[in-house]
Amino acid sequence: MAPDRILIFDTTLRDGEQSPGATLNADQKLQIAHQLARLGVDIIEAGFPYASKGDFAAVQEIARQVGTEEGPIICGLARATPADIDAAAEALKPAAKPRIHTFLATSDIHLEHKLRKSRAEVLSLVPEMVAYARARVADVEFSPEDAGRSDPEFLYQVLERAIAAGATTINIPDTVGYLTPSEFGALIRGIREHVPNIDQAVISVHGHNDLGLAVANFLEAVKNGARQLECTINGIGERAGNAALEELVMALHVRRSYFNPFLGRPAESTEPLCRIDTKQIYKTSRLVSNLTGMLVQPNKAIVGANAFAHESGIHQDGVLKNRLTYEIMDAQLIGLADNQIVLGKLSGRNAFGTRLRELGFTLSDQELNAAFVRFKELADKKRDISDWDLEVIVNDEIRQVPAAFRLEQVQVGCGDRALPTATVTILLPDGSERTDAAVGTGPVDAVYKAINRIVEVPNQLIEFSVQSVTAGIDALGEVTIRLRHHSAGVFSGQAASTDIIVASARAYMNALNKLHYALAVSTPRVEGKV
């Protein structure tokens, strides 16, 4: 059943969302799912339906809108229990190609300390639950959690029984990012050699980046027979994250002649190894970063701000003579084109909407109107509007959560001999306005203290960062913050403005509104692990 190409299984909306502070609402998940479909992923793991009502609803809507006959497989995660599997099957009903991904730990440390089950119990439970899932959908994936630290002989037995019970994909997770590339390759090779019915299933891999080896491990797995890669945009996920989709895809593209023979192709074959539209990579990366509040580090491979930048004089000279001297791929290949100045203060709503559609944004009339207002505000302050500016202000509008608290006005006074003071006016949920002032160690600290005095939602600011979107004194500044609530968890906020203080206030309000909403609709959530 192994395909002659690599299947890309995206788990940004499931494992990626388990990054602290990266919680997405249903609309944001749907927006990312549509973009993942445009990117060309084969499978979207849309969530963990049993975890919460919100997750169930999001998976169901993604199954309905994105899971069409022409679209990707839509997958839902489920523990190896009837209740989890039933929830996943129900949520996935609208999808043309549904998949249930069920899992059960197989390492001795998990069996003893987490499951408190014997190996015999696991050998009995796995085929029972895989068959239970197979009775509900035709496509079932099974994962032996913590496979990387499991006894290989026991693992072979579990996998053989899972396939016999109807699993069509066998996923091998390095749950804690423990393995090295040679070990991971040997694990996949051993499975191919010792599981007698392995030819009836696709071998998949899932891995975390705790030692920075996830991508290298996956590439070694491909050489040894893995044909599905489970990854996330920008590598987001629990702890140090997952294998990064963009790094895997571009490694397979740039080094195609090296990997071709492992898929039974001539080394010189130009046939793509996967069906990803690489020109959608940068756009997808930015969308996920904007909606989750998880910044992409400047030196991040493929999509970082410095990925195609050259400062060394020797490098600059070489690139000017021939880009291939220091670049192994073209920036345009991932959809990173030079800034095009296309709009200004005299541009109308129609031209604005047309350009956004060209950039890949699909907005409702309400979202377009809100974004156009922000565009006009920016055009009054900034003469040249770039595509990057448009992307930031549009994402700034469409990522907003329902605003229980709305920032009406912010004003600060500061200087080297002045006491930083901020006055803030906020519209409260009951429709009334409240104004307060505070003194801080700096203008942003003063603004945040004034906001806290008004909203009275306890929290701790744990991260504050500012980055310039484009060059120049009139550049948009993008602020990202993360705050923690003692019981509700971590929430991120992001906003952009030519005024950093205003952007800082808006980002803080965005995070506070997420926290307020979470507290208002708080329901127990089960975390999925693989």
C-alpha cells in the first residue's frame, strides 16, 4: 500500500495547537484549514473531537467545508476508547474522505506509569479499538505512542494486530524526541522486516524536536520506507515542537535527485516527491504565525526573515554574480516575492479587495470593510503600502476574537526625566466606558497597568516582543505578547500599527479578550498525545 510519493499529514490544528498560548478559535482553524488545502497537504488532522465541544465543532466544520471530494483527507484524533472514537466518527461525518487516528502507548514507561496496563492488555485492546474505528470509517490510522522507546519485539506484535484489525496507516511516533536519525531509520527498517503484514498499510512517522533532530529523523525514515510524514507549519507543537513541514518539503525538493532512488525512481527524475504547492509555503507560514501568535525566529530555515538574506561581503559579491553561489533555492519558490507597491491613499475599496484576493485572502464583506478602514488609516501615515503591510493589517483584523473589552483610546507621556504615565479608555461588556491612568517603568508598562486596573482580569505577562514588518521609519511595528492565567493557561495577542504603543495596547487587549472568553466558556479539555 506504500505510495510512490510522500504523503504530507499536517497536524498544525491538533498537535500544533498544543503549543502553550497557541489556542485557536473555530473560525481561525477553518481559515488555516482552507489554506492547508491550497498548500496541497494530503491529510489535515483537524483536531481532537472528544477533547472539548469547541474542538468537536471545529473538526465538524472543517470536515464540511474543506473535506470535499477534491480536498484533503480530514482526520480526527481519538484515544483507544469507544467514546473518543464515536466522537471522532460523528465530527467527521460531513467529510468525503474521513480518517480516524487512534493511539495507545506501547513503551514500558508509559504502560507502567500512565496506562497502568500490562503488555497482554495492550495486545488485546489495540485490535479491538482499531476494529471499532474501522466499523465507522474505512480509513483508520493507528499510533503506538512513544514507539521510539518501546521494545521493538513487542512493537512488532502490536502493529501486526493493528493492521490485521483494519488499520490502513501505521504511524510511528517519536513522542519525546528521543531518537537519533540512525536509530529512527533502523526502527522503520525493523518494522518493514519483522511485521509480516506491513505491506497492507502505509508507514507514517511523527516526531518531536526536543533534540533538534525531528526533520533529520524523518528524512532517514523516508530512506527506510516511511511514506507519510506528520508535521506542522513552522514546526509548532508541544515543548520544542514538531518536524517542520516547510523544511521537510524543501529538503525533498532541493535534494530530489538524492531521494528519488529510495522511492524507486531514476535519480534524474523531475517528478515532485509530494504534492505540496511550494509557492504557498510562505503565505501559510505567515498565516499560522499571525493567528497563533507564535513568532517565526529570524534564522528559521526556509521561512525565517534571514533565510534569504546576505550580510557578509563575500556572500553578497557571490550572490550578485550568481545566486547559486550561496543560495540552494529561489525565494520565489516558496512564494516570497519582492515587495510590490500597488496601493496608496487614493486607492478604492474595489482595488483593495482585488489585491487581497490576488494575495490569497478570502474575506467576508464585514472583514473586508474593517480591513479597508485600517488600510486607509495606514495610508494616511505611510506613503508606500507594500504587500507585507497589507498582509499584516488584514491578519490583524481577521484574527480578532469577540471583543468583550474594546480599546477606545490610549495616551502616554514619557521621557528621560519624566515619569511614564498612561491614560486608557476601554468600552466594557455592559456598554459603558471607563477611563483610568497608571504610572509604570516605561510607557508600555504604564499602558498595561492602566488596562489591568479597568478590566480586572488577573494575569501575568510572560512575553513581549516587537518586530518591524518592513524597513523604514514609517514601518508597521508588530507586537506579540503572551500572558498566563493561573488556571486557564497561556494566551497570545498580536497587533500591528505604525505606533508601537498603540500596537502594544491592542495586542494586550487581544490576549485579554481571549482569556476572558476562555473563562466565560470554560470546559474541561483532554490533551491528545502521540
